[in-house]
Amino acid sequence: QQMKKFAITNMRGFQSVLVFGIGKHLGIFNYLFDKGKSFTDKAKINTVSFTLKELSEKLNLDLNYLDAWLHMSFECGIFEIDESSERTAKTSPHIFDILINRNHRYYVGGTISNFYKIVRYQERILEGFKSGKTGAILDMLPEEYKAGQQSSARVGTLTERLFAKYFIEDKEKLQNGADVLEVGCGYGFNLEIWANKYRKANFVGIDVDPNGIKHAKMLVDGYNWSDRVIVDEIPLEKYVQMTDKKFDFILLNQVLHEMVPDKNYRLGALKNIYNLLKNDGLLILCESIIGDSFAPKKEFQLYDIMHKWLEFSFGAYFYDEFELKELIKTARFKNIKLIKERGSYFWAVRKQ
């Protein structure tokens, strides 16, 4: 059984991550998404067919490399032969929804892309084992950081669903118009989710990443949201000094672990958030909760631990449940609740 697990099952899983990650990086899966999207007005699309020649011409890729890549993709079950046409491949059952269609509720392509990143950054990780040095999250390649934020936006979607289910009065406040601040809005993907859902609310997004803010501004312009959404490249500590505005809601989505890994710095950030929140406001804090490596395993945490494994070399530091709650409490918040349903969770934090 162990031989089967490591020599077959895990090998196929590893190769699946590789072929998907390479295909994603080359734009193949984005191309198939756009191709499938062009048909969605007519009928629900469950599969997309293509030829190697088509991919070669559309994406300017070598046919021989494509052939080797596709052959392994067949073996991994990502694609299968389309018998209706000569030398044509198609997505296997459910693959379009879970690996290609970014709008589908069961899409996990972003998560698998994160696994692939570990392979791409292995030289950095290997060097870290010897030197003990870590960097900063913005050391990551901009396109990789952007992809990671797209993946985190999936967490934002699940958080919004939990919020809408359990915080009815707060949801109504948002629906009728409220002021929302997102700290660490990055490329704007999470902001996009909330602004699309709550169209009467006003949003401010702040971040220190110029690439992220540039993309977020493009999203705002694309949606014609300039009358109710503002994004700005500014540190939190500077923003709190220059504004008198207080917010009904503050979003902090997968940001805390990326801040400078110093307890006092992060505590200062939470205190600044406290000062920006109205007395009856709500902080919606989503952060991977990761216990000690030797703590008894209580639940499925593969994706959370992968998050730690990938970002540790970029200076990320994660908390267990007790440690994070104590940090929030030290920032003077009194009402701190962990809202959890199956694998989704967030902290609902109030001043009182």
C-alpha cells in the first residue's frame, strides 16, 4: 500500500501539479477559459476541445513540447482524447469547472497553482535552509504575487458567504450603504467581490504595493466605480494619521501574516485598525490558522500548511487560534469571535 501511495498515487499527483502549473504559466488554461466563456451564452459548458496545432498557433508554443506536455496531461486525467475529431483533446469530466472556470464555486486552479510555486522557488528555499534568511512578500515576482492574491480572493468569497449567512443585520447595513475599508487590498480581487455584492456601499482600499494598486485602479475604472470606490498606495500607519474618517467595516483578508514579522509592528497595525473602526463597527479578519508542527492534528489542513510552506521564505509568520486571539485582544478589541463552518472561517471582531 505504501509503494502504491508513493510510487503511483503521489507521483501522479505531483505530475498533475507540474503539468497544470506549466500550462497555467504558459497561458494554456486561460486560453481554454476564454474559449469556453465564448460559448457560455448559448449553453452550459462542461468541456472544451482543442488541438496541439491550435495551441501552438494561438500561444506561439513549440509543437513538440506541447505534445510531451499533453501526453502527461492525458496520463494525469486532466485531458482525454476527443474521438469526434482527429488528433483532438478535450477536458476530462468536471475539469473545466474545477481547473479552468475561475467563476465556478468549485474552482481550485488557483490553489493548485500555489503548489506549483513551491517548485518554482525551490532554489530560494534551498538557500534558506543553509542561510536561515527570509525575505519580504514583495520579493515575490509580481505575476506570482498577483496569482496568489487571486487564490486568496477565493477565501474572500467564502468569507463573504459566511458573513452574509450569520450577520444578517450587518449585511443589511452594507446593502443599504456603509463605509468599508480594506487594509492590504493588493490587486483588488477581494475588494471586487465585496463591491460587486454590496453596490450601495462605499469602499476605500489601501496597500503599499504599487503594482497591486495599479491593477486595483484598473478594476475600479473597468466597473465605473470611481464614485464609490477609492484605492490608494499608502501604508496603514500613514493613512491613519491623515484621515478623520471612521468605517463601519474593515476587511483584512490574508494580510496579517505578510506584514513585518514583528509582534509589535503587527500589534500596531491592529491598533491603527481599531482607531479607524466606528464604535459599532466590525472588523472581518481572515487569516490562515496554523498550529505548531508537533501539535495533534485535529482536521484537514493541507492548504493552510501549504500556505506556510510556500510563504515562510518570504517572511510570513502565521498564528495558532489562541495566539491570534490574544494578539487581537491586546489591540483593545473586546468582542472576538471565530466564525467557522467546515473548512471556512474568519474572525468577527468588534470594539465592544
